[in-house]
Amino acid sequence: MNYYIIIPAHNEEAFVGLTLESIAKQTHLPKKMVIVNDNSTDNTETIIREFANQHPWVSWTTISSDASHLPGSKVIQAFQKGLALLDNEYDFIVKADADLIFPINYFETIQTHFQTDKRIGMVGGFAYIEKKGEWILENLTDKDHIRGAFKAYRKETFKQIGELKPAMGWDTVDELLCKFYNWRVVTDATLKVKHLKPTGVNYNKNARFKQGEAFYSLGYGFWITAIASAKLAILKRKPLLFFDYMQGFWKAKMAKNPLLVTQEQAEFIKKYRWKTMKEKLF
């Protein structure tokens, strides 16, 4: 199977070289990879250019987006710029961050999953962060969720879900739409990806409301948003984030922000979320 990788990168001079080298060492290389240098002011572009010069399957481009680092919209807009430079001659496509180290067999294993079951639409491993000299699971989400830092999509699935949406919540709505269209989402615990920079470290203070807005845009409704907000605030060990998330939800609701999904999809998502919550409780 052929696969493409798109890597948005913004001021990642400390990490991007390690990410690229880990991809170059893969047992199954991508057919094409595009790195999108998004408004970097450090040496990111130099590192990318030198790497691309050494590998014919790598290309890169530079864009100048807004300097603010709000989750979701900025990174996916950069991803879309990279996607526009690629053709459709791939079997699966990967969105990856520029601060990762992949195990050497990562993409060969991803390919095996896709080949084993034609109903698998998305596959990913797990993120590990370094604490006190040890690599531990970055436990911010359920074990059946693929982190936004490394998403692999079967081409048919990618097209059916409408590709990636440039808004916070993109890496949740993609999986929910997979389930809506009856695709399987698979996580593989044997694939341990080193996440070199903690999630959200660059988000500015305005981003704290965005999570609640994202819950609204997914069609969660008040009670599911409240439960999801409480859970996430506890996982982040910052209980007061709950109130920021709920404020974001109410702001979006009062403004009547558009949803990322159709009404039919929103109803499916609510039923699915209630079902999974009940299964975990009972």
C-alpha cells in the first residue's frame, strides 16, 4: 500500500529533525511526504530544506498564517495547504505533528491493519511523554481514541468524512464520522510514539474556551459537554478548566455557531456518546 504524510510545522527547530529522521528509518517508507513550514521564525525551514534535499520523496512549502497558536484551525489549514500539493495516488494518508519520534515499524504496522480488515478507516498508536527519565503514556484521552498528533486514514474514509475540518474538535469529529459511516477506528498499544512536546504547551490563553466551543460544535449538548469537560479537566489536573470549557460552550450556543456536523450526524453522535458513557459506568 502507498501512503502519503503531511506534516505542519511551526517553530519546531528543536524537534522536527528527530521526527523526520524517524520517518526516514521506517521499514515501510511513504511514497510522498510534504512538510508545511507555517510562519516559522526559527531554523525550522533550514532543517526541512536540508532533509528534503537528501530524500527525493520529500517536498516542502512555506506559508504565512496568523502567528497566534489556536488549536485546530491553524494546524489543519496548514495540513490543507500540503494536501493541495499531492495527488490521489495513495491508499492511506497520514497527518503527523513535527514533534514526534515514531518506532521503526510504525507505518508497516499501520499498513498491516488496513490490509487485514477492509472496514478499518483509521489507525494509530499511543503517545508517550518523558517524565523523570521515563517514557509514560500521555493519558489525556480514552484508549480507543487516536491522538491528533498522528492520524492515519484509509483514502475512502478520508474522502467520505469530508477530509479534516479546520476547527478545534477536528480530531474527534473525524472519528465520530467514521463511526457514523460504519468504519472501524483502531488503536494499537504496541505502537508507542514519543511525543517530544506536551500537548497544548503553545496554546495561548484564549484557547482555554475553545474546548467548550468544540464540544458544542460536535453537537454534544449541555449534559454530555458537562461530563466531557469535567473528565478532561480532571485528566489535566486543572479542575478550574471545567468552568472555562463550560463558558466556551455557552458562548458558542448563545452565538448560534454552526456545527461541524449535520443534524442527522449530531443525533447519531449524542446517542453514541450516551451509549459509551453508560457502558463505562455499568
